[in-house]
Amino acid sequence: MKKLKVVQIKWEDSFTSPGWDSPQRDGRHYILSVGLLVYEGKHSVTISTSVSQRRRYMDQLTIPRSAIKKMRKME
């Protein structure tokens, strides 16, 4: 099986406020995700928590490149 890179990605997420609320101030919400890099394309990156012997991936997360602020390979 081909060795996969483990990456850490800092990315900007959308957010919501449930129910009745005052308007949100102008803020940014960053997420830090770590996973196996299973796809790296022009418009998005996909990471996964696990991979099987048959190369099937569990809990995939696809992040648009426009939302990624920083991505680095983990040692």
C-alpha cells in the first residue's frame, strides 16, 4: 500500500447561530484539522481519518482551497 502523508490544515469555516439572535460581528472562525491526505486537487483537498487494506477511506473531509490558510506535512 502506498504511504499517505499526514497533514495539518488550518482553514476558515462558515458559522451559524441557531434560533433568534442579534447580528454577528465581523469575525472569522478557524478550524485545525489533521488527517491522511487522500486527494489534492486544483480546487480542493480531501483528508481522511482511516484507510482500509482495500484503499477505502473513512470520514473524509473535503476543504475548498479558497478556505485553506495553511497546510503542512506532519512528521
